[in-house]
Amino acid sequence: MYYLFRPLLFLITFATKIRMMENLYDRVTESKEYIRSFVKTGADHAIMLGTGFGDYTHSLTDQVEIPYKDIPHFPVSTVQSHSGKLVFGYKSGIPLVIMSGRFHYYEGYSAKELTFPVRVLKALGIKHLIITNAAGGINPHFDEGDIVIINDHINLMPDHPLRGANDDRLGLRFPDMLNAYDAEEIKKFQDIGKKANINIKNGVYLGLQGPSLETPAEYRMAHILGADLIGMSSVPEVIVARHEGMTVTAFSIVSNVCFPASNISVTTVEDVIAVVNKSAVNLQKIFNKYFEKLFNDRTNHPS
């Protein structure tokens, strides 16, 4: 009997997968069209702000703010330190989109849901996604408050944003992750840091699900695996951004020292925010100089 119904089951499964792909593409399109009803200007660059970085939105001129809750199909941030709005504006004459607040697996969202905004950013024309986060420092040479540019990651999250049916309109079935973090952009930011006398370290980020902080044994595991940083975000967004063909740059601020065990202390969210707020000032200076340089390059060498 099974063999009689096998072709029918195949057709039903295939049709379901097609509907899933169409639904994702259609949802992205609907979100994009809603946003475009408020903002007509295109932008190549977007910044996804993590914990403690929300103040950077105030530096934009000609701002247009759209709450996440108003955007069709957008998730809504449940983390108190994330404001939850999409901000359009200009930084040093460069049009910019800022996600003020992100989403996390530990909030109850699937990896597909929490990365949905990345696909909408791509649909809006974004080519370069800059990500920020707060992370624990696994590298014994990292100190609290250090700015670290991520050059690779280790994905230990339990859900993958590309799991399931793939829509070729959004990206390849098997995207290559060799150059997940763009070396050319990393060098640009490092050069800016040197000229500004701001030390930017680099390292590998390991992503876990959270929300509990890790045990000393888990920190030791991360060190053995080769991680310099450990956190609960960013990796799914990077994967989807690369799936969409976007250039990615990511920064962590070391919120607490996690290795070796003798240096670990009890950490609260308030502690993390306080450390990030202090160091975010220097990272914001780097962003400012990056967009100033971008504007000057475009002005002096128009395409």
C-alpha cells in the first residue's frame, strides 16, 4: 500500500517545500514594500547594534524610525536593552540603515525567524552588513572592554538558519563560508584604528544558544576549540548575510573575562551594559571615521 501512495506523498512534500520557499520570499517582499512606503532612499550599508550600542542611532541626520512591531512579519525584541526599531538616516553624507536591537535564539525564535531582518535588509539593497555584539573573552590576552574584530566563527548553536527548503532567489543551497568575514573590510577598520590610536584586536567568535552564561568547563572547552570570544548571537545573521551574498564585518566588545578560570567572576546584564557603554565610544569613533573616509573616497573618486 505504501508504494501505491509513495508518488502522492512525494508530490505533497514537494508542494509543501515550494509553498515554504514562496512564503519566505513573499514575506520578505511584503516587509520591504512596507518599509519603502516610509523610506525611498537606498543604502549600501547597515549596522546591526547589539547590547549597549543603541546610542549610535542618535548620531544620524535626517532620521526616519520604524518600530519593528509595525513591520509585517518582523520579530519583536524581548530584551530590555534592545530598543527594537529600524532607523534610516545619514552618517557623514552616507545613507545608512541601523537595526537598533537584534533577536536571539534564547528569546524563543527559530534561527530562520531571528535572521529574517537580514533578508529584508538585502531586499532593501544593503550590500555590507556591520554587526556588533558583547562577548565573553576567552583569549587570555583579552581584557574587559577590548574591541575585537571577528575574523572567523565556530557555530555551536542548535538550529541552523538555512535548514529546510532553499529558495534559489535568496541564495545558494550550500553557501561557502571560507570568507565569511571580509578581509578587505577588516583591514580598512584596522587601519582606521591605528590612525586613531584605538587598539582593535582580532579573534574567533564561538556562538552558543544561551541565555545562561557558560560554566568554567564550557569556557575551557571554547578555549580548546580555538575560540577567542564566546556569545549568544551574530553567527546566524552572518550565515544568512553570506547566503544572500552580502559582505560582513563584525565587532565584539569584551564584556567580561572568561578564561582562565581564576579570572572568572559573577557577571550580570548590568555589568555587561556598563562595560560596553564605556568601550562603545571608541568603536563609534571608528565607525564615524569609516563613513567619513567612505564619503571622501566617493566624492574624490565618483563612480
